[in-house]
Amino acid sequence: MILRRITQHLKDQNWFAVALDFVIVVLGILIAFQITNWNEAQQNDVQAQRFLERLEQDFIQHLEQVDRGLILHKQSIVASSRLTNGIQIGVLDQNHLIADIDSITNISTPPGPSSAFQELVSSGKTDLIRSESLRNDLYSYNSNISFLRATYMTLTTPINNTQTALMPAMKMQITETPSLDFEQHGRPTSIDSSVLLNNTELLNSLKATYLIHDNIHLLLKRTHAVIKNILASIKAEKEKTQ
């Protein structure tokens, strides 16, 4: 329709009408591009919101896991400290002895990398996260947490050694019935204090265990702070894309 009009105006040498029709065509094309770009931007915003929500859920779960680990290792620090000091002075706290021995060999598992961010990287859509700072924090978090998990078995070896060293002092109820829960599993019924007090190797192992629990607690505290910062950045990013 518009081309027919332009052709007719050219035949009539109506240059004003030709110019006007040309402007209309150009404006139409620009408006069409603008609408297309707007639709793409809207779709990107929707995608970004979905990924940000998944990231948020990922890191909320990671935070909860780290919180549980902090509580566990704090208990283990108290238990290994009390047991180590008791052996050094030759007097064990009988009221806490079984619980302490049960606690010092507990180990938490650190969270893994964010699966939502890994998927975003694999899809090549990291630009959906507009904040360069947040993207860098997510890359750094996944890299550091992956390294921590890879070295975790080596890090916790002294705790496993302590558990082995404690075995001679532990009297356990051994039955043919499977445990009903993990609290029942492997729990000692009594402890021979004399075995603990006269075992130099055990004392050194307990000191190493104390240090490992303290180090893990520090690592988890730092991880906790990083996750809180990432969650705050995700919240800010969500507000920008709404």
C-alpha cells in the first residue's frame, strides 16, 4: 500500500508527499524495532527474575547448612577443649564425658557450589545478571567452595584419627539390631577414664582435633559472611529487574 503510494507520488513528482511517505516508512521501521527490543528486554527481565529467585533459594539453603555446621563445630570445640584440658590436668568431667566424646568426632559437610549459577554459566546467559560485582562474587564463591569440598577429607583426617584413638576407651553396646537413628549409631555406653588419661598419643590427637574444629568454624564463619553478602546483592538485583 505504502509502496504504491510512493510510486504514484514519484510519477506525479510530488516530492513533499514522497518525503512524507519516506518518513512514515522509517518511523514504522523504528517503532517495530523498538517494540521488538522492548519485548526482548521484557523476556530477559522475566528470565533474570527466575534465575535470581533460584539463586536466592540456593544460597538460603547454603546459609542454613552453614548455620548448622557452625553450631556443630562450636559444640565440638567446647567438647574437645574440655576433654583435652581434663586429660592434661588428670581430671575428667564425668558429667560430660560421653557426650563430649560423641561430639568431638562430628563433622559437618560444607555446601557445594551453586547449581543455579552453574546452569547459568553452562547456558552462556550470565549477562542476565547485570551486576558485574555479583557475577564476580558468584564465580569466586563457586570456585572457593569447590576447592574447600575437594580438600575436606584431608582437612578432617585428624578427627578420624582421634575417633580411632578413642576406641580402646569406649564401651559400646553391640547388637544385631540396626540403629534407629544416627544419634544411637555408635554411641558409647561408658568410658574407661584410665585409658584416656594414660594415652599420650590420644592427647596429641585431641589437640589436633581441637585446632581442626576451630579452623573449620572460622572457614564456615567466613563462608557465612560471603553468603549473606551474596544474598543482599541478589535482593538488590531482583529489585532492579522488577
